[in-house]
Amino acid sequence: MMKLDPNCLKKKKKFGWSAQGYLLPCCWCDLRSTFEGKQGAVSKLVQEKFHINNITDFEEVVKSKEWQELHDIITDENRYDEAPDVCKRHCGKGKKSHRETVIDEQ
């Protein structure tokens, strides 16, 4: 069974913003397929309430049911089949394309 090693959950990884202004788990999620509803739980994050113009409390956003659902999917190895393709592609453990981004904050 494949597993994910989500970069978005690592301490030094930053969230991403789409070109359209939506808060996303990482920059890799800013895809046409996300906005076409083809990236499962990530696509559910493309809502007006998660647009930069409408966010007043970052913590409230990441604690929303949509963000929590994504978190539950990508951290539960039994739900791998539900994980968005973008997460599998960039954060799939054991896959050749698995990459880890490290941000040096010096």
C-alpha cells in the first residue's frame, strides 16, 4: 500500500496561495484540475470563504471542516485512495517523484 509523507504538514513548509487568491496547502495544488473539481479534498478548498479577500483569521481557515477533511485523508494510510492526485504525485512515499522541500529561515 502506498503512503503519503505530506510536505504541507512539516514544520518548515509554508502554505501556498493560488494565482486566483485562494489559500492552499502548498503551491503544487495551484492546478487547473483543482479549480475544475478534480483534486478531491483539495478542490473543496476553492471556496469564496477561503479567498484572500475574505480571510480574517488564518487559524479559523485551517480548522474548518474542509481543511480538517483534507488533513484526515492525507494522514490516514487507509484513505490513500481518497488522497488528491497532486498529493500522491508530490508526496507519495517511495515514488520517484517524491520531493521534500526544506526552507532555510536564516
